[in-house]
Amino acid sequence: MVRTKLAAALFAATALLGLPAAAQEKPKELVVGIATFLSGPASVFGVPGKAAADLFFEEINAKGGILGVPVKPVYVDEGAGTNQLISEYRRVVQDQGAQIMLGAISSGSCNALAPVAEDLKVVNVMWDCGTQTIFEEGKWKYSVRTQGHAGAEMMATLLYLMKVKPDFKTVAVVNQDYAWGRESWALLQAGLKALKPDVKIVAELFPKFGAPDFSTEITRLSALRPDVVISTSWGGDLDTFVQQAAARGLLKQSTFVLPLAESSLERLGAVLPEGVIVGSRGDHYFLHPKYKNTAEMQSFVKAYKAKTGAYPIYPTFHMNQAVTGLVKAYEKAGAAAGGKWPSKEQVIAAFEGLEFKSLTGTITIRSDHQGLEDQMLGTTKRVPEYPFAVYDKIALYPGKLVTTPLGEKSLDWFAKVKPELVNDKSIETFDYVK
């Protein structure tokens, strides 16, 4: 009896110490909580992300799960607001036993959830949020991001613009008036001052988020006639702005630069003309010139279109990277644990230095838990194969080339970018091929 009590006490002490591997038992299922917008304007990203997650986890479970354990996804609506999101995030971990959380889309959500993940000691995979500050201004043990950030996205946008339209002299911006719109423009503005100090910024317009009418902005742009109009807006706001600008002929008057427009191409249909510069928050595109004919891409596009009736957009590819990275981290951690079920600490540690293949390229996770992701931009072209604009004059920028170096702040890096980066030999180019 004494020996039994002593053994029980030793086991409890070991568990409290959190010793890896030896104290881990393989669970009957791996609960993965997923924070995504299921309501509100950002649901144009969140619902496709959920549809993709369902497909990926169904495929994983059909193959036996992760390390032989089936995955159970549990969804949390990010559209309910930050306070409710944090409450639901905690509930999924504490009451439903989630060992992994994928969160989130909004940069504000990621900033809010990172300290919660530290408190709960749960592996937190930032699957879509773009703020560059999350790992530049903080160090989070339990959080990791499996895609690039706004710094990489805006640097690639800037380099592409400088390459295809080097002689522009005037620029205007029309961005949503909240953190993303302000911060993305701050990055671009810093880079413009470094690469083209003589450029004149003729208008900085920040309409209210969710604005239904852009007539004031369009009237002003029509009068100013800037060479370039930049908008990092997204979703319904971007769609409405483009539709109203097109109706007034503005898209033919100036070169439009829309770094998030990949997600709007199908919705905009015939409205978006040729000659618009578009981006995809990474190298995400179902017609990716290097990967559109791979078995994995064709299978995903077919399955996703059958499920949703639409072509996949960038959040679905970000979800692929988060899920694939999670699987690879578990496999790496499992091997390090000698085939035993790895602890959460071993899983998050396995992300550091991890390289894995996604649907559109290779993702590398740095020591600061920031992912390196290639960036793709192109110029719209109309083709008979699709009822919406497609990418032409494509440029593919390596993640390492356009991502703020480890230990630096993105704004500081943009302010000292050199012109030779525009023509770096590592940049690949492609034309549209049927």
C-alpha cells in the first residue's frame, strides 16, 4: 500500500514538472480549435478558410490522423468580437481539451490571443493574420506563424510596382481606416521614400471601414489624376470601391495597385479590367505557374470547387500551410520523443527551423517563430477560359528576399531598402499560360 502511494506521488510530481514524452499518453483524438470569421465582413475569408480546413482534416483522418490519432476540429467565430473570442478560445482549451489552436485572421485577434496562449500553454498557430509587429515587438513561446506578414507582402508589392512602372511620379492611397489600412500604407510610404524620393503623394484617403459609397474619394482621384492609386483594402470594401471606380472610368485613368485583390477576382468578374496590379498575400493562386498542374493542386481545386462552388482564394492556402505545418511539427516532435506522443512543448519547439512543402511552395519557420513565405504579384489579363481577370506578367519573390531580417523592425528596414532589390536575380517571372 505504501509503495502504491509512493508510486502515485512520484507520477503526480513528474506530471507537475511537465517532463516531456515520458508523461504523455496518446489521446483518443486531437482536438484542434480554429478561430476564423464565420460572420461579419471578414467572413469572405473566414468561411473559405473553414471549408478548406474541413477538407484537409478529412483527408488527414482518412489516412489515419496525426501520428495515428484522429483530428477533431472545433470552430470559434472570430466575428463575435475580441472579448467573446478570448472567452471561447479559453473554453475550447480548458473545457474541450484542445491541445492546438489555430488563430486567427485579424491582426487584432492575433495580438489578443498570443498572451492567452502563453497563459494556457497551448500551441497557437497564427494561420492568417498579417501584422508584422507580433514577433518584432514580442516574444511568444507558444505561438508560431506559418505564413508571411505585411512586411513581406508590402515589400513585394513595392518592388513589383517599381519594376513594371518605374516612371510614375504621383501616388494616391485609398485604404480602410483601421490598423491594417494605416500600417500597410506606412510600410509602403517608407519604402517609396527610400526607392523613389522624388515621388509626390497627392492624396491619403482613409474611408470608414465598411463604407458603402466611395464617390467622394473617386471624385477627388478623378480630379487629381495620380499615376498610381494604391489600395490594400479587402473584401466587400475593395469590391465596392473597384466597382464604383470602374463605373467612373478611374481604372483606365490611373494604374491601380491592389495587393489583396486575388481574393476578389472571382467576385468582381468582368468589372476588373486588364492592367491592374494584384497580389495574393503570399504566392497563393490556383493557377500558380509552377504548381497549377501538380496532382495536389488539381485535387484541392476540384474538391474545394465541388464543396463551395468557387475557386480557392488565399485564406484556403494559408489554412493548408497551417495544417501541413502542424502535421510536420508533430512528426518531427514524435521522432524526437522516440515514437511517443510528444508534449506541447516538444511540438512548438519542433516548429523552429521547420521546412515543409505547401500547395504552392516551401515554408520555413525562423527561430523567432515567423514563417518565410514567397510572394506573388501580377498584372490582370482577360482570357476566354475564365469569366474573371487572371494573373499575367507574374513575379515570384522568395520569402527570404522580401521578409524583414531577423531582429529588425519592418518600418526601419523599409526606410533603407536599396534599388538593386528591384532586379534581384532570385526573382522568377512568368507569363499567363493556358
